Amino acid sequence: MSKTLRDATLALAGIFQAAALVKQVAHDGYTDSEAFAASIHSLFETHPETTEAVYGGTANLQLGLKTLSEQLSTTGKRPDHEIMRYSLSVMILARKLSKHEHLMDVIVKGIERARTQAGHFGPVHDNVIANLAGIYVETVSLMQPRIIVNGAHGHLSHAQVANKVRALLLAAIRSVILWRQCGGSRWQLLFKRRMITAEATRLLGV
């Protein structure tokens, strides 16, 4: 995988897009359908030719690029601490998961089964999302620190919403792995945030 600033920024946007969608569905009970589909698509694109192909194209990362730019910007509105917490948490969990080959194997095999299921029902069908959520419960949720998702109890107690949250967190983990393959690291968030913000803005075309 190419290790350019562009590629690392796209993968980082994938993390922040999934995190923003977790917040949205937990609080509102629904998500941006195109952004949600792109995040789920990333789980099934395991041998991409380019970074943007993981998400079906750069256009499908508009929410993530915008969120990333807002979160890292030193000007404008204050960062959303909830989105940042989810993003940093999955970075920590992805690193821990990489040291547990058994859990990674469970994830890989589970996603292959979900891919077959998606071929019959479509990638964002409730059955597929429930399957992906189950993979998260069997693997990522066993790690510490566990991610506590804030939101409206009326939404989070609904099985479909809870499944979407878990599937999105799994997608965020996938984007963290991609980000690292592109040369990304948490140090970059500290020392190259202006460069990343500028690249995200450029990719947004604003």
C-alpha cells in the first residue's frame, strides 16, 4: 500500500467517518446512508489496488474528510470530544488486536462469511450488519479499554442501532489497519496535524 500523505489522510478519514457515524446513529437512530455504506464496504475490500478503492472512491469519504479537518484544525469550532474519543480508542484497540493472531483470524474468517452473505442480501442488509456486529462482540469487545458509546437510550437499546454501532466500530478498526499500512501513526496526529488538515481540505475540494 502506498505510503503518501494522501493515502494516510484518506485512511484516517475512514476512521473519523466511522466514528462520526457511531455518534450519529447512537444519538439520532439513523446514519448518512452513503457514508455508512462506504464504511461497511471497507470491510469487504481486502485486496484494494488503491486506498480510495477501499471506500469505493474519494467521494464516499466526504463526511470523514470534513470531520477529520474539523477535528484537527486549530481554528474554527472546537473539536468533538466524543468523535475523537472513539477514533483514538479504535487506534489503541487495533494495535492490541494485531498482537492476538487468534482474534485476527476470527475477524478475517467472519468477514469472509459476511462477504458471502452480502452477495445474497446486499452489504448493508440488517442480517449482514448483525453478522458484522457479532464479529465485533466475539473479538474487539474482549479487549481493553472497552469503548463506551454515548447516545439516546431509546436508540441504543434497539438491536438494529446497536448492531450498526458495532459494525461501524469494526469498520473503524479496519481503517486503522489501513492507516498504519499507509505509514500512519498517532505521532503524526501531534506533529503533522496541519499537513493532514491541509490535505483533507484539498481532498474535499474546498
